[in-house]
Amino acid sequence: MKNESAGPSDTPESQLERWIEASGPHAFQAIVDLNVRGLGDTLDGPETGIQCLRCAKVTPVGICSNCGSTAFRFGLNTIVCARCGTGSASYKCECGCVNPVNFQTYRRKAKASSGGGCFIATAALGSASAPDTLILRDFRDRVLLRSTPGEAFIRLYYSVSPPVASLIGRSASLRWISRTLLVRPVALFARYWMT
Ligand SMILES: [Zn+2]
Ligand SMILES: [Zn+2]
């Protein structure tokens, strides 16, 4: 049923890494904008859109024109219906511009509890699946998002962290500093708090 041509070792993470390599130094900002756990995630069509490269309007993915499902999967350059496998590699904007599906155009409606990664930890550790990143994500979902001040903090954090993460991602010394003085201590605290 699933429309996957990739082999079993072709994980979303390895696809993403290849994509970063191929896309060069500007890839990071696009990934920061992406706010998604990884390729291959199931996404909600009405909550997801493709942003026009010309006029910046976001066209929602919506529902599958073939089967009506709202569950989709995001690939490197397609969005594919998770139920029937119908896919789109481009979305036409109201302005007439036909936009490709990729990290530059993909947008997900910002939602604090959407399961997106921690931008700063991801930038500092160089991976969205590093153990510390996973602990911080867990801490956010299981502790912070269960309280009103915690939720407010996460909202604030997600609004200020993308440019900070982008800066960190570009500098090896900033990565080291944020890893050592920020991410590791906070992850240690989070691990202690949750056990
Ligand atoms: Zn447009
Ligand atoms: Zn479908």
C-alpha cells in the first residue's frame, strides 16, 4: 500500500542528511522553517501547506483528490497520500506560480505540541535524532506542555529559536559552546526531572 521505492536502510534521517549535503550551507535555514520531525512523517493535509516562492501565499495540501484522506506523507520532493499513494510533486498557487514540493516551500501550521524538534539542540548536536535532542523533545511533550506557563514558554521558544539555531548551525565554535553550556546541562536536568 505504501508508495516507497527506497530500500530498508534508506531512513528519513539518511535522506535528510543527503539532502543537507547536496543543498549546501543554506540548507539549515530551510530545515529550521520546516518544523517537522523528519521525512516520511505522516502529516495532516489541512494543517500543511506549500508556500509560493513568488507571492509567499501558502496553499494547503488539504484532502486527497483521489480518496479523500487527509493523511499524507512528506518525501524529499513529493507529498503522497498515506492511504492510496496518490502523490503531488508540485502545487499551483492562486497567483499562477507552480511550486515544487521541497524544504524551501513546505510549511506546517505552527503548533507547540506538533512534535517538531528542538531547533537549538538540533543545531548544536547536528542531528534531530541525537539522544539529548530526544530527551528534550520528551521533556517538552511530557512536562512543559502539561502546564500553562510551560506551554507559554514553548510558544516563546519556538518564536525566537529558529534564527538563533540558524546562527549556531553556521559556526563550529557556537555549536560547541551551545552544546556544552546549554543543551547538555538542560538535557541532564530534563533526564533527572523525568526519572
Ligand atoms: Zn503565488
Ligand atoms: Zn488518497
